[in-house]
Amino acid sequence: MITYSTRQKWRYKLKTIEEANNYGCIELSDWEIGFLDSISIQIADRDLSMKQSLALNKIYEKVC
């Protein structure tokens, strides 16, 4: 079961990545940009899959 805390962490990571991208602090591939756009829509009303969560974490680790 996905907890409220986990959902908040996803939102925080997504926001952090988006801000880092806006400030030029992270370089995202076309796939990563598309993935982030997709999950930003999905996260509003559905949970991420384990695979999506892992991909989000991998991108988040790139933030300087």
C-alpha cells in the first residue's frame, strides 16, 4: 500500500527536478523530460508504479 508520505516524496522530487532544470542545474534527456511530463499528470490522481518510482529516484539523484 502506498502511503501519503510516499506520495509527498514523489511530489517533492518532481518539483525539485523541475526547479533544477529551470535553473540549468540538471541536464535531462528527451526521454526524461517526457517521462517527467507524464508522471506529473499521473501523480495528480494515480500512484506511480515501482518502476516509475525507481526512474524518478534515478533522475532525482542527478540534481546537483
